[in-house]
Amino acid sequence: MGLTSAAVKAKARELGFDLCGVAPAESFPELAFLREWLDRGYAGEMAYMARSAERRLDVRAVVPGARSVIVTGTVYNTVPPCAEGDVPPAIARISRYAWGGDYHDVLKARLEALVAWMRAAAPESFETRVYVDTGPVQERVYAQHAGLGWVGKNTCLINPELGSWLFLGEIICTLPLEPDAPGLEQCGGCTRCLEACPTGALVDAGVLDATRCISYLTIELRGRIPEPLRPALGNRVYGCDICQEVCPHNRTAPVSADPAWQPRAGLDRPPLAALWRRTDDDLRALLKGSPMKRAKLTGLRRNVAVAIGNSGDRDGAAALGDAGAERPSASDPMVREHVET
Ligand code: SF4
Ligand code: SF4
């Protein structure tokens, strides 16, 4: 007998994944919306989205002959959502997915262990491709079709029991595994996330204008943050969790005990002034092995400068005067513009 979906899922659980399901490797109707989303300019500077659009419409363009997409979900939340409620203005808010180790590396290694096990267990040979977040795959759509949950109005994958603090990862493979039933939409009449978004980035249910989203502005955007949007960042220096924090399905979300996601020293609610005062070498060391390195030093300094401006914190404002040879990124013209405005 060949490898079964049930056996793959049991092994996934053993390897530390909280969720695992199988979607058929097809082009689902929801995937076609990507083109319209790109045409509306909602991807901003994320040119890789347009570059990979063709492949994103169907995983069979990524792995020819693909029959199945094994999708995994991993809880990364390490604090109950209510504990994050009141972070003082002078303290940096960092999106909770970035508090621990770099999920790309951690989860890719676990997915590769699952593939190695599949190869040993399956009688036939097969092709695979493993992705965690960065591949040309609309992973939330495949996650829904693998039965992991549904794509909420906040565009996140929500599991009815575990909520949305989940990392997704997938194995596209040519094995014809038994697919799961797709997850059912359970947002109903709720619109909390749309109402709570401080920049109006959720322009409609499940439609994100990334160019207005704080996650995009603080992580993906390389240049200047549009001035009218800066106040909405508040003390957020990397990402934004608001549309997940307000989601009722996260009210009882579980907490992960996995050492990989526990908050690192220095990223656990650091004062804005202390973050700015770190030398570039210090910052580099802090971000090593963290997903936050995606913002680059200049991006992070830019965000901290905006957050200090929003906070009204006098120590922070004094810290902004500290540039000097040990902090070359603080003298970057783009960063300076955010310090001075
Ligand atoms: S992450 Fe923040 S800014 Fe982006 S859509 Fe959600 S609430 Fe809005
Ligand atoms: S806040 Fe409400 S509408 Fe938004 S994703 Fe959660 S359940 Fe859906």
C-alpha cells in the first residue's frame, strides 16, 4: 500500500506541527483574484508578487505533475492576546511572530524531515518542493483547501480551535494523497478587523491594500513611509497584529511552549530609546537568526524614529540625537528624513 494522508499527518504531528492537511494540487477560483489585486496596485513595491503571479495561480506551474499540497500550521503565539493590550507608548511593539527564531529556517528543517520520512516510507519515488512563506504559493488558499481553517476577512488563515497565530508551510508533491475537505468560512457577520485597522488597509472583506498596511510599511517598504500614515504606526516598529488581536477566534488561542518561538532577550518589549541607542553591530547581532532582519537596519531605524516621534517620549527624542560612527544606518538620508520630520 502507498503512503496515506493519515500517515503523513501523524508524522507531521510527531515532528511538532500543530496542524496538517492535504489539498489537491489544483487552481482554485480564489487564486484568480491575485491578478485583480495586483492590477489595483495593492502589492506596492512587492514586485516579487507580480513576478511570480503565473506560478501563484496554480502550484502545478511550480512542480509539474504535482498532485497534492501538504499544508502545515504551527502555533507561534507565546502570550495570551490580552497581555499585549496596553504596551506603553515608549515601548516598541513588535509583531508577535517575530519575537522568536526565524520561522523560515526552523519550519523548513521540520518540513524537510517530513519529506525524508515520506521518501523512506513511500514505495514509489516522487518530486517535492518545500516552502515556508516566501515561495510562489498562495499558501492561505491551499491551507483552506487542506482543511486547516478559512481565510478570514483580515486575510489570515483562521483555525476554529487554534485561531490565527499560525505559521504555514507546505510541501508540494507528485504523490496522489487523499485530500481533506476544505475549511468552512466562519467570520459570519463580524467586521471587527475591518473596523479596527488604523490605516483602512482592509478595503473590503479579505482584501488588503498592502500599501496602507503597517506590516508592509514597516517590513517590506524600503523607502520613506508616507507622512499621513506615520501617526497610525504608533509604537509599532515591526509589523502589526491589530486585525488578529481583535479577532474573536483568537480570544482563546493557545500558547506555544516551543523554544523556537519564545521571545528573545532584547526583542521582548524593548524601550524605543534603547533600540535606537544600539550600535549597528549590536542591532545586527540582535537580528541574527530573527525574521526581523528582513526590514534591514535602515528600515528598522526608520520605524523606530517614527515610533519615537509618535510616542512623545523625551528619552527617545534625546536618543535620536545619537548617530555617530557606530550607527552609520542612523545617518542614512532616508532614515534622517524620518528623524527630522
Ligand atoms: S496588519 Fe494592521 S495595518 Fe495591516 S491590515 Fe491588519 S490592522 Fe491593518
Ligand atoms: S475579526 Fe471577525 S471578520 Fe475579522 S477575521 Fe476575525 S472573525 Fe473574521
